[in-house]
Amino acid sequence: MKNLHFKDFFWNSDLTCTGGYDAIIQYLNDGKRTCKEVEDFMKARASIEEKYAKDLLGLSKKVCGHNEMNTLKRSLDVFKLQTEHVSLSHLQLAQSMREEAKKLEEFREKQREARKKVEQQIDALHKQKSSQFKKTIDSKKTYEQKCRDKEEADQNVNRYTNTNNTKHMEKLYSKAQQAKQNAEEADRLYQQNLSTLGKVRDDWLKEHVKACEMFEKQSVERINFLRNIVWTHLNQLSQQCVTSDELYEEARQSLEQCDVREDIEHFVNLRQTGDKPPAPVAYENFYTGQKPPNGAPPSRLPPPISRRGPLPSPTHSSREDTIYSTVQDAGYGVSPVLTHRH
């Protein structure tokens, strides 16, 4: 593919026309606007990440399993702690995004200052070129008019060559001489202005080429910078996903250590109140003060109606058969570490 350059394709046939230059400036202004839009986008995303981080940090401080004990309590504590770590990682992400946005702002300002100097110089040359062109065209018109005046004066002299009025002939001759001098002076001024215009044009041509090369270089730098900074932004987002998953994995690993039977046994051993139920309350005869030999009389209240059978007893009896808390979703799993392109 042939390389196309600004300096080769933004000329105009009219010396005073600035259409090509204006097209380049419009392109640069659009590029500057794009930089500002990306900068604002990244700042907005940073604000979103910061707000999310603060909300998540507040959530991690809320009571969650405060009255729980043993392995499940440890797992819930790890769960809250990792939630706090995730919030802090999002806070760091927000700060990193703001730093990238700051780099873009500084880059945009640096390009603006460099462009400003070149644009001022080119604008001055455009004004000088336009002014000199107008002066040259005016002097050309004057020169042409003076030449017509000279021709007319010469024709008058020739017309009255055979006249005997010497005084009149001297007057016509004097006018012809003056017209000739005026035409020569106008010719000299016209050529002088034309020569000056040529120098102005040459200076403008050189500076226009330099400006095109400089503007093209800025455009290449801007596109590369924007591409790289958005790439970095996406890598930051991907890395945040990896970091969050690593932190959540620690919480998952803690849950894998949560032993259901151990927690039940821990509670029993810690809070047990006795291994024997209370004895039946015996009937005592008020008059005899003696208990009937056969125990208390049957209660007059009807027996309770059982709507459901008792909960089934666990079938396992050893620690090896302990049932762990697991996630039954077939789609559950540790998400793979994302691969980043640099």
C-alpha cells in the first residue's frame, strides 16, 4: 500500500485559497475532541469504580454470621475479609484510571501547545500572502491602466504630428513623456510586488510543508497514544476481574474447609447441658402422700397428632463420611485467569 502524506495532497490551485490547510486543521481539532471524550469517559468510569468500591467496603463491614461459630464462622469471616479486599482493589483501579486519564490530558495539552506555535506562524504567512497578492494584483491593474494611458498619449502625438500649433504639440509631447514615465514606474512597481509575492509564496510553501509534516506526526502520535491508553484501560479491567476472582477463590477455599459435622459437634461440646432427659413427673396422692405403685395415671389430654414423621438420621457415622457444604450448580467453577494482550 502506498504511503499517503499530508504534504502531498492538501494544496489548492488558487494561491490565496486555504482549503487544504483548513481540512487538516479540522482533522486535528476532531482528534483533539476525541482525546477529550476518551479522557472524560475514563474519568467517569473511575468515578463509578470508586463509588462501587466505597459501597462494597461499607457492605463488608456489615454484620454477617456474628453469632456463628467454628468452621462456618471462619469461612464467613474470610468471605467478609475478601469482600473488603475486592473493594480496595476497585478503589486502586479507580486511582489507576485517573492516572491514565491524567496522562491523556497532559498529552492533549502538549500537542495543543506545539500546534499553537505552528498555526500562528502559518496564519501570519497566509495573511502576508493574501495581502501581497492583493497588492500585486492592484499594481498590475495600475500598470495596465498606465500602459493604456501611454498608448493614448502616443496616439494623440501621432494624430497632431503635422499641425502647425507648436505649443499644442509640445503639450501633447509632454503628456506622452509623462505617460511613458508613469507606465514605466507602474511596470517597475508591478514587477517589484510580483517579486515580493514570489518570495512570500516560497516562504509559505516551505512552512506549509513543514506544518503538514508536523501535523501528520502529531496525528500518528495521537492515534497511537489513544490506542495504547484504551488498551491499557481494558487490561486494567481484565486484571481487576482476575484479582477479584483470586480473592473470591480464597473465600471458596475457606468454605471447602467448612465441616458440617465438626460444627455440630463443636456446638454440642461447647454448649451441652446434660445427656439425660428429665424423669417422668409421678402422680402424688394428696391424701396418702404416696405415689401409686404403677406410676402416674394416664393423662386425660388426647395424644398430639403427628402430621410429619421425624427427620431422618444421618446415615454416616465417621469423620470420613462427613458431608461438606458444596455448590450444586453444574456451571460452578473457578473462572480461568484471563490472558492479556500487551
